[in-house]
Amino acid sequence: MAKNKVCGPKVSGRLQNVNAFHVMSLMAEAKQLAAQGHQVIHMEMGEPDFSTPQPIIEAGVAALRSGITHYTPTLGLPALREAIANFYITEYRVTVDPEQIVITPGSATALQLVLNLMVSDGDAVVIPDPAYPSTHNLVRLLGGTVLQVAVNEDSFWQLTVELLEEHWNDAINAVLLASPSNPTGTILEDVQLQKIADFCESKGVFLLVDEIYHGLVYGQAPKTAVDLNDNTFVINSFSKFYGMTGWRVGWIVSPKAYLQDLNKLAQHTFLAAPTPGQYGALAAFDDDTKKILVERRDEFKARRDYLYEALTDLGFKMRVKPQGAFYIYADCSEFCEDSYEFACNILRDKHVAFTPGIDFGLEGAKQHVRFAYTTNIENLKIGVARLAELKSKA
């Protein structure tokens, strides 16, 4: 007599629409190569190579030694919310009520929190293509749909009002922007940002602007979106510019009408951001820390300038020089037909790691790769020398 087949528990069907980062498999292979004694040049990681500035470390350690290890209020340490509000006054001449600041465990959690507020089953969210991929997956997990709008160098890899008008439909409930952008490092012009905010307000939809790379801009600082209208949310983080990736502290600037909803969501999502991280972040605005961070920004600019010219000389194509972040999104069609296969082969043959375009969307993905200049210029030069061997064989 046949026995009844016992099936295991069923995971959520929504996970079928969640894609893993392709670069993670490359990073794992890079670690294996390094373990075998190979010098791998890492240009795939979107994490600063600098350690956290010492004043921040000392502030975090001081809090721990003082026994400050309990939860903070869910919306964040009041002193940190006040410090961030003051930051907007000093940096942008924009007044933000400290109550509008919501402290989160990094900007990824900030994104998750805001999308939970914005997205219901069937809602569509407009995202430029290419863009940071976690956003797509979070929208799908919430039962929403992603409307990827192709952008290119003609629009500086950013959305425009004209593109929104062309692709608009009644299911859309939110538009997401990033300035500077990952993977392109481009900035949305102030005038275009205001136009998009006005357009979203006229349609009665949310606007979410990712400003986590605002500190890493190599020219005139862009306008912040925090005061555009009452439908706009901004997320930021202490990870990239401030060098606190492992501390997990980010923030949201929210319109006041939605603070109660965010508080409720935060209580059931993370309860509170890490306490030592919040106390460390207080020192991020000190003069000693600012001096360190400006020097590091200058170093990133020097790396950008070197790598952009070097890649151009090798035959990679870029019509737009990145204005911020620490990425170069390069057309690699001179060397391959598939950027993922290209990235895998270069890692194995030349021990240089970078990210294939397929991780960021569909538009030109097979013809583009992202280089992160999150390693020193000496290492960048080694990587370029290895890539130059491709040119000689092309």
C-alpha cells in the first residue's frame, strides 16, 4: 500500500519574484581566489574602503562604556533627530522639524519602511532603469508591480517629467528617484527634481528620493528634496559618506501627516535602530569628523577622475561623467556581448572584480558594467593594467 507523500512547508509565492544579486556570486568567487593566494582587485563593492572616522568610533565606544545599551525611542534618539534637523539648516538652508526625522537601521530598512507605507496590492511604483535592485524586489514582496522606465545618457541616466508622462497609468502610486544614482553616479538637476515633485503632487502620488550619496558630490551640491511638497519622502544614511556601513544607521525625512503610520510600522519592523550606532552618529556632525570626511571625498574625486580617463582610454564608453557617489557605469560592448559573462571571465582570468549591468535592470544591461572606485588608486592602476591586456588582444 502506497504511503501518503508528505510535503514540506510552502514558502511565500512572492519570493519567486525576488532576484538575488548576481554580483554576490562574483564576490564569493573573488574570496575563493584570494584564499588561493591571488591578488584580486575589488571594484564590485559599493562600500567605502575607509574605516569609520575615529571621532565616531570614540563616541560609540563611550556610549557602550557608559552602559548606554538599551533601546532608544522607536523613531530614534532625540538628540540625533535634532542633529540631523540642524544638518539640513547648515548644509541646505532648509528647516526641518526634528519630529520629521525617523532613525532606521540603515537606509535599506528606511526604504522598506516607506514602501510598506506606500504600496498596496496592485499598486505600481515607477523606478528608473537602471537603478539599485533592492527597490524592485521590495515592491514585489509587498504585492506591488514595478514600472521600469528606461533612462540613458541623454537624460543623464535620470527620470524626466516627459518620461513620466509617456509611461503614466492609473495604477501608479509612487515614483522613486536616486540622486546621485547607483549605478551611474549622476545627479538629477534641481529644476527637473522640482518638476517631478510638482507632477507627482498633481497626480496625487508619493515621491521617494534616495539621497544617501549626497555627501559624495564632486561639484555644486544638489538641492535636497525634503521641502518640495507634502507627498515627498527622503531617505539618507550614515553608511556611504560617513563611513558607517557596519553600524547600520539611516534616516527618513517624512511629511508630518505620515509619522504616526511610520511609527507603527517601525515598532513592528525593528523597534529601534542600534543604540551604539546612534550615539556614534552624533559625532558625524562634529568639525573634526567633517574635516576627515571632506579629505576622503577629495580622494574619491581623484579616484573618479583617474578611473574615468583610464577606462575611456581602454575603450569603455561613457558619455556622461559621474557627478557623485563612487561608481562609473561603463559601456563594455567593445569587449563583449554579455556583461555578466564578461565580468565572470575577467574575474577568473585577470582577477579584477566589477558588477554586471544585469544587477541594475534591463536597459542596456548586457552592454554595461559598474566599476566602484572604493579602493585606493594604486589598486585601481593595477586593475587598469590588467584590463589593458584586453585592449591589446581586441
